Amino acid sequence: MFRFQRAQCALEFDYKPDRTLSFGASIPRRASMADTIFGKIIAGQIPCHKVYEDDRVLAFLDINPLTRGHTLVIPKEPAPTLDQLSDESAAALGRVLPRICRAVIAATGVREYNVLENNGPGAHQAVFHVHFHIIPRPGSNEGLGLRWAARSLDQGEAAELVQSITAALQKAP
Ligand code: AMP
């Protein structure tokens, strides 16, 4: 469990060091299925190493795994980012994610892992179709590298945020 009392507020990844981040770059709105590589995989136009499929969800091995067993779990709905995904697809993903995690643990023998979902180029997203990474963490030098530089939560800011987030949720649940 993370402690939320550290110096600065930034979560930095040190995976894919060759990737150029593009903060503030535009995120595509709803894509058509053919727009991304994952859309093409869902359509069967390009192959993948499939490990799971149902009506709404597909899971397959990442082509450039961080560690052995690195698996991607995607909705069939072509939503670019999580906030644009329907409740139905979100529920379908949530229903199977733990099961696929258990299968990855069983297959790799690695009990610790990260589940990662990037949204936007500045947040390391390269493929604009929602996907959850399941990344086994066999050792401290393997898997997802994280620098979690948190700061203390300011009480005034917290109250303001609670108000604005709850108001937003009431407006557009
Ligand atoms: P992200 O940075 O979260 O957008 O991650 C995209 C992931 O998709 C990367 O880890 C890629 O290795 C992976 N990827 C890209 N193309 C394919 C593909 N054809 N099959 C499997 N994984 C892919």
C-alpha cells in the first residue's frame, strides 16, 4: 500500500524510455474501430496472442512485454480513454480483470504485479483504445518502474476538490 505523505505529487514511469511524452497533445474523441492497431486486432485484421475473449472484452499478450506474461485487456468498444468508455464495457472489463490477473499469476508463478491504464499521450498512452496492462513484477528491477513522489494533501484544497468532483458526478454521473 502506498503512503500518501511524500514530497512532491508526481507519478513517473521509467518504462519505455524511448517514448517521447506529449503533454497537452490532443486525445482523439471516439475512434472508429479501424483507427487503432487494437481495433484491427479486434476485427481480426491483424493477429494477436489471444488469451481471453467474450462479447465485450479481449485479452492478449503485449507485443513488447516489460516482463514475461505482460498482458493487455481491452474492451471491444473503441473508446480512446477510460473516461469515454460506457458503463457496460467498464463493467465487463471489471468482471474479468481479476480472473485474468489470477491466470497470469498461475502461468508465470509471479504473485506481484501492476495493473496500469494510461490516458493521453502525456500519460504514456500510445494506442488510443482503452487497455489495461497486467504487468508481472518478478523482482525490484523488473516490470513497471515507478517513482511515486507524492505530497501532503492540503485540507483547503481537499474540501474544494471534494465539492467540485461531487458536483461534477451529480451533473454527469
Ligand atoms: P500504452 O503506452 O499504454 O498505450 O501501451 C500500448 C501497448 O500496446 C504497448 O505496451 C505496446 O507494446 C502494445 N502493443 C502495440 N501494438 C501491439 C500489438 N500489435 N500487439 C500487442 N501489443 C501491442
